[in-house]
Amino acid sequence: MILNMLSKRKLLFLSVYLLGMLLFPLSVKAQTDSFTIDLSIVGDCLLATEDGKDTSYSFSWYAKNKTPDYFLTNVSHIFQNDDFTIANLENVLTDRPLEKRDKGKGTAFWFKAPTSNTSILNSGYIDVVSVANNHTYDYGEEGLVDTIKALNKADIQWGSDDRTLYLEKNGYTIAFIPASLYNSSQTKNIINRIKAASKKSDYQIVYFHGGQEGIYQPETWKINASHQLVDAGADLVIGNHPHRLQPFEIYKGVNILYSLGNFCFGGNNHMTSNRTIIYKTILKIEDSKLVQEETQLIPCYIQDDSKYQNNWQPDIIKNEEERKLVLDFLFGKVALPHKITKKSKIVKKTNNVAKDNIKIDEEAGSIVKNFPSAAETK
């Protein structure tokens, strides 16, 4: 009898539930399929010393004498709480005594580190790296193979000149396209990759490596090439390689940052310009469609600003004057990110901004873009 009573109660509950579904169908679908994708993007991470040497207080010396979380301890809280953190890995990872690749005459550097240095990336919550750079083949094909094996073992995703990486969350796909861009002739190949990736993804990021080293303003050819990438369908274009921070631009509604500069960089004991940024963007998705892109430019030191010797710890700038100077530089108001000067030339860039859907707060380093929702486009 008790079992019979339970069955009746279940039947009554089911009847009430089904009646509710029939009478109030809209209440079930009231919530929109909405979520965000949080991205943090940083510049050159060279987790090594020239030819793997471990002289006192070099990066490799620190790697042997500090725990892996030491290097990114001041910024890892940002990376820990995002969906994807992206960086440029500019050194070979190998445990073998490989021979240097011949780079011909002139100044050249070779950078390698033991494969255990992947723990620096893991402990710093870096999820994705590019190996499309001029140090990828420092130790030949074998060095690249060892690097890829080490990244795979550490569960770090990677992209290269011939490997577009697809990052996915809740069915929304971001194409990460690392690429070499040392001259304008390489633009066509990147354009082809953008077009191929657009068939498989919803949002395309070009993360290129190229341009002249040591300068704070992008060359005209690099500006033109970046504009062509946007014209081909790129939703975000970010550069590396000059080892200097370079300005920000909005072209046809798309963000371009010509160089992030160094981030955690073992190549120099003393930094000429101790400035970089974390490029943070949050994509808001509703019904599989991008409705908002909120970007935050976060000024950082490459090393602790109180030290002359590089301590290999990027840190967020808290001094308001120095923070403002970096942002003024990014928005083309001053020529250098670390000091006021009237000698350096500022390259004028096209800022083709549709101001009705883009709000820029230069003081805060914030750019918010709003796009029509799926309902509005019907």
C-alpha cells in the first residue's frame, strides 16, 4: 500500500510539472545562452639564458635557485582567473646537448633551457604559447621537436607558423594564428590562414612576430600589413619581436597593438625600457554571437622597478604617473612609455573608429565595443 501511495505522489508531481510546461513554456527558455571568454595576452617570454649558461643572477641561475612560481608571482592571479593566457615562448626547451644552428655572420644569439622550465609556464597559469619566432630553430629541427614534446607533456597548447590553434568554450571558437611577419611579403600567407580559420571559428586573433628590433614606433610597412590583416577578417592583431612596447590603434573597429614588448625575458640582465602591458579582453557571447568586447590595457614593469639588475619578475605598475605615461604612449600622446621626450617621432596611425558602438577611456586604458545581439539582427 505504501508503494502504491508513493507511485500516486510521483504521478501527481509529474502531472503538475507537465501542466506547468504547457502553460508557461516561455519561462523555461527565459534565460539567454550567455557567457564570457576571458583572455590575457602578454609578450615575449624568454625563459632561458644565452646558450643555457647559468652565471650568477642570470635567468637560468634563478631558475635553479627559485621555485617555478617565483617568476610570474606578481601577475599570476590575473592569469589564474581567466579562460586562456597567451604568450610568446622565445626559446628552445631541450635536455640534450644540441649544436647551435648556423645563423651566418653578424650578431646572433641562441637561447635554450631545460624542459623543466615548462613548470614556470604551468605555475604562472600560461595556457597557450606561440613558437612562431626567430629563436624557434636556434638548435635546429631537433630543438623544435624537443620543445614541442616538452609543451605537450606539460599540457601547454601551442601554435606556430604552420599550425593555427583553435580555442573553444561552450561552442564558441577562437582561432589563434601565430605568424612570422618580418617583411610585407609574408602578409599574404597570414591572410590565407585568416580566411581558412574563419571557416572553422567565430573570432580570429593574429599574433605576429616581426618588425625592426629596438624601436618604439611601428614601421609604415608593418602598419599597412596589419591593416591588410584586419581587412582580411582578423578580429584582433597583436605583434611581438621589437623588444619594445609599441602603440595601440583601432582600425575599422578592430584593435591592433603593434608590439607588446618583453614580458618575462631572460635575454637581458638590464632592461633598456622597463615597460610592457597585459592585454586583457573579455568577450561576451549571447546565443553563439559576440555582443560585447571589453578590453583592458594593464601597464606593467618587465622587472621590479626598484632594481637595476633584472630580477625576472614582471609586475603591475601601481605608480599613477608611470601608469598614465604608458597609457598616453599607447594612445599616441607621447613618444616613449617610460619618459617624456620631444625628440622621438610619433608615427601617425589611422584611427577609423565607429564611435557609436565603441567607448574609449584613455585614462583607464579601457575600450568597450558593443555589437548587435542575435535578437537584434533578426
